[in-house]
Amino acid sequence: MTVALFQEAAARWRVTRHPRWAAVAEAALAKHPERPLVGAGKKKADVEAWFELEAKGDPLDLDRLVRAASATSAADAIDRVNQLAKRDDPRLATRLIGVLEAPPWRANLYKPFVSTVIELFTRTGDVRGREAMADLAPRYKAIIETSVGDWTSTQLARAAQAMATVSPTALPASDEQRLGDLEAQLHVTAPRQKPKTQSDRELLELIHSAPDDDRPRLVFADALMERGDPRGEFIQLQLQRAAGHGTREALRRERALAADKKRLTSWALPLANGGAFNFGRGFVERVELKPATAKKVLGERAWATVREVRGLNGLSNKLTLAFLESPALANVARIEGVNQAVLESLEPKSRPWASLVAHGLPSKALLRALPRLDALSLFPTEALPCPSDLLHGLPIRELKLGFAFLPGAPTPEFFEALPRLETLELQRHQDEPRLTRPLLANVATTLRHLELADPGPEAAALLEPLSLSSLTVVRFNLERSFVELLLATQASLKTLTLAGSTRWVTLPLVREWMKRFGLTRVSVRHHDSWSFSSDGTLELETGTHELPFAWLLEAGLDGVARVTIVERIFQEDPLSFASLANDEAQLAELRRAFDAKGFGLEGP
């Protein structure tokens, strides 16, 4: 009886392509016992057995035929799907959707299979295929997180869009009557939207409408936790840490929840479709756009929680402008990667940007239209005229300047009228003229933090008028005499950071510098990143570099009161939890080594 009902429903579905007839066809055979697999393999005998079974045309064999096809290679699966497609069975669409949702293949060989399924959905004009592709496309990056997932997402979205006008044929009265009888007999009901889906949408809208408010996020987290969704706990933990209430145990738990990359990607959808992402306060806070996929996320409502956008320099100028002018990005405060052509095309109007990284020189009109701008990085990639008054009067607190392509070195006039400048980073190209004049005299009263990248011998003259709190020096051929020459100019200096050839920097030398120059903290950034403070705290950074630190143990630990571990990569990039796994063995060895010296390491 059930096979007869299936055949009736399938026949009417082939005429109408109506999802109600497909649902009846599904229900007619739904309770039939599962049959054993046949032909689930790549051997010749498996292939022959599968095609022999398929040739019988028994509708009760469809499920095991699809399951067996999924257990072979992607290329062989294409042949088998094409064979099954000849049946024009309404159930094949749902079976293939199941394969797309849990694909047994993930490499580039999977792409032809996806194309085959899309072509089948398009050819049959089945509205269920369109709806399934539209649903899968924005979340496919959570299924396959590689470029194959990006490609599949794009193809599904395009196919769904191409089928936008597809709709089932209007049913005649006779079909309506018969369908009603069969639906009642087989207990088929129209699919109803799950209440939580609408509730989630409403809660997310509250978050997007007030992205600076933690309360809607906490309400959403509570709703998720009530139904056992781990994302709720993740949101709560991130909010606690952002509020300064995090603990070591909470940090470990947060990292454990985020260790599953697929799950993390699913939480970052739909913005995960556009590139790399970072979380903050439980939601995507930073996005680094990828050229191949960025367009897919333009205009998404989820941009409301994003505060920083990177990777714009990899996009076309047209797409970059589309992002920068999109109302969806109205809350973004930090923009990175704007090139000269885009800078020249931007309309000088008020924007919420607090930080801008430009690979060029903005116009004075554009800069003066950014009332919140307090961090500016200028790295021209071509020779451009630079007005001496470009920055005059701007409320900039932090300035980074790379002047390899500027026509000549900056002048003291360039730094005039910057009443709030506190932090400055200068990147001088080795071939540029040396800066021998008192370049920074005009900001000497406000400047407290200076970073010099590749400085020459003239650096000491630059520092003389200043009264710095912290100094960072980045130089490949860093030498003790050069560092001490700079230190001698700064009686007020408390923090020194060195990056480059720093293996010669030892704890005894650091303690000597603290005594001679009044330093309270010295940090070293190289293969082994570490810091030492005047209170006797030795801080070891993990996650960004290797973890030998053997030379520290060999050099002795005189003057060290305690040793702590800082997982710098966790602090800077909450998405890189998994990358810390490689550190665990080395970290355990490091703990044992310091324990042997009488120091129990503190920290995560």
C-alpha cells in the first residue's frame, strides 16, 4: 500500500513539482525498514553491484543507494547521482541536501559533485532545492572552513539566486482534495517555523541595534544556555573578560569552547563567509576581508558588532568604496588598508572612524571630516607630495609614519599643532637621508611613547628634546652601545622594548640598566619574548614564538622574585586558541625546568 501511495505522489510531483506532493511521497515510505548497504566501495565489484541494484528500480532502495554513493570517491558518486537522477524521484533532493550538509569529501575533487547537484536542482525546478541552497550558502563556511567551503557557498548562493523566480505550479482542486486525504492518512503536516528561530532573530536584532550595550548580549546568552547551546557560555565568558572580571579558569574554559573551529565559524556566520574574523564580547568584532569572498557579506546586519575592518587593500577599489560607504558598517571605528586611489575617491564627510591605516596620503579635507580620529597610520607606497600642515590641528593621540616614499624626510613643521599626540612610530627606510635636525621638538611637551623602526645613529639627536615614558626600538643589528646611547637621553624613561638581534640581552644586563637609567620594565621581542620588571617579575610570553628559554635558566635567575606566563596570542587574537596546542608540550617542559629552580610558574 505504501509503495502505491509513493508512486501516486511521485507521479503528481513530476507534473506539479509541488513540495506538498514531495512530502507525501517521503511520508509514504518513511517507516520502511532500512536495507543493508550494497556497493559501498571503489572496487569494480562494488560498482557493478551498485548499478545492478539500481537497475531494479525499487523505490525502497533509494536510501541505501545514496548512502553507498557517498561511501565512494567524489568522481564515482557523480556517476551514481546522475544515474539516480534519471528516476526523477522527489526524495532524491532531500538525500542530496543531506550529503551537502555532511560532505564525505572536502578537497577540490568535491567541487564537481557540488556542480552536479546544483545542476540537478536547477534542471528539476524543485523549489525545495532553491530553498535548501539559499539556506546552506551563508553557513557553508562552518561546514567546510577552507577555500572549498568558500567556493561552495558562492556556487550555492548563485544557483539559488538564479532560481529566484521558481515556484510550484498552482494545484487544481482535484489535487487539493486528494492531498488533503493523503496528508491526513499519513499524518503529514506543513512544516512550521521553530519558535526559537524567530526568538533568536529578535534577540540578535536587539544586539545589533545597541552593539555597545552588554545587556542584550547577556539576554541572548541566557536564552542559548537554557537550551544547552555552548555559545551562551562563550558569550558570557567573553563579556566577563572584557569587563575585567576574567579568571584563569574562565580563560581556559573560553579557550576550550572556541577550540572547535567549525563551531567557532558557525558562531561567526554570516561574516565568516567574508574572510578571517575575531571575537570580542561574544560576537565578531574584527574582520579581515578576503578578495574572493568579501562581496558576499557586504550589507549584512551582523556588521553592527564589528569595530575593525582589515584587508581592504586586497579588494578592488570599487568594492572597497562600497564597503566604506555601506550603512551596515556605520559602527566600524578602525579601518585598515585604504590605498591612495580610494582615499582620493572618498567623499570628505563625517565618519565614525577613530583609527585609520592608509597606504597613501589622505587629503586635509578628508582628515578634518573625521571628528573621532585619534589614531592615524600613513604608509605611502608611492612618491607623493606631503603638505607640511597635513595634520595640523587634528586631535590625534597616536601616529605611525612610514616615509620611505615621501619626497624627502619630514620636517619639524610637519609635527606642529598636534596638541594631543602621545604615541609616535617612525619607520625610516635605510636608503633615506638621516634625520639630523630636532624633528620632534614641536611635540616634546606631549609625546610620551616613541617607537623607532630601523633607526640610524641620528636617533639620539631626535630623542634629546623629549621626555618619554616608554621607548621601543626595532633594529636588526641592535647593539648594546646604541641602546645605551638612546637611554642616556631620557631621564624620565620607565619602559624599554627591544626587537631585533636581542639574544645578547640578559637578566644581569637588564638589572644594570634599571639601576643606571631608572627603568621599571624591559621587554624583549625575538624568538624568545620576555619582560622583566623592577619588582622582580619575569614574564614569559607564549603563543607567538618558540618556547625554549633555556638560556634564561643557564644565565641564572638572580633578582627574580616570580615567573609568570602570558599567552600573548590569546590576548591579541582570541581566534587562535587552537594554535597554542603546539606549545603545550614545550610549556610543560618549561614548567618542570623552572620548578627545578624553585619557581612555580604563574599564569594560564
